[in-house]
Amino acid sequence: MSEKPTFDRRHFLSAAAIAVAAGPLSIIGPAAAQTAGATTTRSFQTLKQIDAGLLNVGYAEAGPPAGPVVILLHGWPYDIHSFVDVAPLLAARGYRVIIPYLRGYGTTKFLSGDTLRNGQQSVVALDTIALMDALKIQKAIIGGFDWGARTANIVAAVWPERCKGLVSVSGYLIGSQAAGKAPLPPSAEFQWWYQYYFATERGKAGYEKYRHDFSKLIWQLASPKWVFDDATFDRSASSFDNPDHVAIVIHNYRWRLGLAKGEAKYDDLENRLAAAPVITVPTITLEGDANGAPHPPPSAYAGKFSGKYANRIIQGGVGHNLPQEAPQAFADAIVEVDGYAK
């Protein structure tokens, strides 16, 4: 089912209440929500670090420690600040919100210099499971967009016992190297121009040299109606200075095309994902009405969700970075899918 966002917005609490709640949540800045055509100066004041699997993970946390857990996952080229306005909305409703930097971003670092800087889809999902284990979180609602949506899809599909509910921007994004090798119509191939650029050594060197300008261009193309200021972009762009960032990004896109190998120890998991497993947990998929990034139509993936399911098209010039452009709508979806699971 595809619906416009006419559902109850559940405006949670007044702006004053949210501002009060923001104090102990390690979030600072004005309480005004980000919308298309606006910017915010809210930021996470402090970060936590924890060893989890192959990584020492940097993450922001908001809300009561005993609250139901929500894990929010960002994409490329974005970071945890995509959820900086979502976090206080959920915290004010009593949720414990965990927002990790993915591998290759921000303060997340590899524990060993010998570990392959691997960006294939399965390992990012395994990073999420390892973080949950390290934090002793048995089950969580998981939401994300871009790489984060794909990761959330994988966790929900492979480890449904760990996922109470799913909120996924642009729907079902689990892929495979075989699918990545199939040619697309020219207009669709054109949208993936950066994937082919990254397939070359010139592209790797170019991203290394111009990662700030390159990422800003992606923001503009993916969210053509979102007018963000330099401070908003720079706040996230600093996370791309991670020493492993370029290696992870390049490997991710080369792996998708079959131009870079994954690690053999993940082959069984990738084979499961290549079969496009159905997701059984309660799910809401979201799409912005102005998403300029490559994305499938909702009709293409509705059948991949067998549990209680709804699709929302978020109006108002909302692009690819939906949680940051429409934080209220994203937070509403988290609360709604939690209701599905009860």
C-alpha cells in the first residue's frame, strides 16, 4: 500500500518540552526541525566509543538507558548528523536512540591495521550485530537510508530475532554482485555515474583529493530541493576525514560491480542475500517526493515485505537524505512501526 503522509503526525511534545529533553541527551542547539529549504545548528555534544567486532565504534546516544532501543544507520556520503533532529523527537517519547558511525566514518576505527578495508554489504550488517552484542542489546527497531537502509534490510532479513521493526528509506535495497553486473537502460546507468568513476584509479585518486567537494555535489544532486548551508554540510563532511573512508567507499562500489573481491568468510552470507530474502518483520518504507538519487519505485519492492507493511511518500521537496530533511516524518514512522510490533 502506498499512501501520502496524511497519517496522524503525533506531534509528540511541544517544542519547549523537546528543548528541555535535549539537555541530558548529549545534543545541543536549537530545537527547530530540519525541513526542505532550512538548516539547523543542532549537534551531538558528546560521542561514545566501544569495541565491537572488528571495530572501535563511535556513536551518539540519546534518551533513557532503559527505553526501547532504536538504532539509526546513515549512508554515503552522510553521517550521524542525518539523525540529529530525529534523535530528540524519539528520546522525548522514551526511546533509547543509538546512532553509530559506519566503518570508514567519523570516530569509528578498525582495531587492527591488518583487517581488509572491506565495504561489501554483508560486513556492514555484521558490524551492526556486533555493536548490538557489545551494547547488550538483544532487539531493536532499526531505521536507515542509503547504505544504512541496505544494512537495516539485511539485519531484518537474516536476523529477524534482533529486529523489532524496520524503517527503510527507498525500500528493499539488498543486492548482489550478479545483479550489479546486469546492464541497465542508459538513463538509469547515467544516474550511477559515480559508481563507474570509482571503478577507475583516477576516480579513487579524485575522491581522495576532492572528497569534500565530491560529497557536496552528491548532496546537491540527491536532494535537489534541499537548501542546506555550508555549516550543515561541513558538520557531516568532517567525518569523511576518517583514514579508512576512501578505501571503504571505493571497495563498496567496486564490489557491487564485481570489480573487487569480498572476503571468502562472508560468502555464505552473501549467497543468502543474493537470493533476495523476504523481510518478515513489521516495516514502513519511506520515499521523498524529490529524491534525486537512484532508487526503485515502491511497486518494485512491496512484495519483499511479508509482515505488516506500509509505504509513505513524504511530500514537500524531500530528497535522498530523508531523516535530515523531514525528521518529523521519519520519527513518526519509527513510532508507528513500533506500534505494528506490539
